[in-house]
Amino acid sequence: MDETLIFDLTRQALWIAVRMSAPLLAVALIAGVMIGLFQALTSVQEMTLTFVPKIGLMLAVFWVSMSFMTAILAGFFNDSLLPLIEMGPGHG
């Protein structure tokens, strides 16, 4: 394996990590802003009000997007890693 192959695999893996985490991070951001606005408008400063809905929404989005995440990881494994494993050490 040469350096360019390692860097390319690392770049692909990081991009996949970004694509997989984007739905969860987007929901956490939107929920945080909405809850923050609600707290600012109503002067309710309860700590669990920020934590519990955000975790619930993130779990729901994770449950819905599990098949999407699995497809991305399986595609990366089948397209990029399996051919390298099949070639064996010393090939690249």
C-alpha cells in the first residue's frame, strides 16, 4: 500500500463520517435553536427541557436513518476495502 491509497481511503472514510453524522447533527442543531428560542420567549430555564427533547429527536432520526447509514458503510466496505483485502499485503 502506498501513501496515496492510504490518504484516499482516509479521505473517503472522513467524508462518509460527515455524511452519516449530518442528519443527526442537523436535527440537534434545529432542536437546540427551537428550544433555545422557546426558553428565551417564555423565560423557562429548565435544564431537562433542552436535553430530553433533543435526545428523543436524535434517537428518532437515528432510527429512521439507520438503513441509509448501513447502505453507505456497506458500499464503502464493498467498493473500497474488500478489493484491498482480496489483493493481499504488498499490492496496492
